[in-house]
Amino acid sequence: MAEERSDLFYFEQLSKGDESAFKHIFNTFYKDLVIFIKQYVKDLQIAENLVQDVFLKIWSNRERIKITSSVKSYLFTAARNTALNQIRKSSYEVSVDDEALIKTDNRTPYEEYYSKETLNAINGAIAALPEKCRITYSMFIINGMSYAEIAEITGVSINTVKTHMFRAVKILRENLSLIVTSFLFF
């Protein structure tokens, strides 16, 4: 309790532009926030960058931010939202590793063309998924998270995660079966 009051005091000083208070808050929470965000993004460098973004936004908006309860809760909520925004953003950019799938020494130009077209179709189909399905699919397939981890991060039940995955796979199967069929008869 005394720690929360101390953090509130430092945050109030930070909001007035006190750089030493900012450094205190940063040093107090940085490592824990990196560890927390890394659970979402599965990459230490990205997690560190995202935490720095959180603190940059706090410093930039310091005069408008009003915390009445817990600095820790505020920071972890901001970190969670930043991580989810990154996942949403990256799910638009989510792509199967093009180079790894396309590069082989003994492909004909025809095979290379259709490999690239197939990858573009897969990436387009993933990008076209409804947002919640796309995020869940990306977290599961790309980031390798379990349903329980996804449920905890997104704040929904495991059954809801399963539903989003079921819908994503169903939509992808429908959309990609049409694409594969069109490639076969082209």
C-alpha cells in the first residue's frame, strides 16, 4: 500500500515534468513490463521496443494522464494494450515465410510463379479474416501461444478462443480451397 502511494507520488511528479520521477517509474517497472509483454509477442527485442513506446507515450502525454488508483495497474494495462495493438498490426503483416517456401534451386519459373501466388493468396486470406479471428489465429499459429495464454491475454474464455480459431480455420479453408482450385485449372 505504501509502495502504491509512493508510485502515485512519483507519477504526480512525472506529470509535472520531473525527469527524475520519470526515471524512477521507468527503472521500477521496465523489467517487469518487458517480461509481461514478451508473453504476448514472444520476442525480447520487440517487447523492449514496445515497453519503450509505452514510456514514450506516457512522457508525451504526462500532463493529461490522471491516475487515481494504481500506477502498476495503469502501466500493465497500457503495456497489454500496446502488445495487443502490435499483434493486430502484425497480423495484417502476418505472412508465411516467403523466402523459405519459395526458394529452391530446382523450380521451374512456372512453379515459382504459382508458389508466390499461393503465398500471396494465403497472406491475403489471413488478412481478410474478421479481426478477432485473425488475432487469435496469429497468436496461435504465428506466435505459438496456447488457447489458455490467448484467453488470458485477450480477456476472453478459452471456449471463445476455440470459437475464433474454428471460425478462422473454416473461413481460410473455404477461401483457400477456391484459390487452390483456380490454380489447378488455370
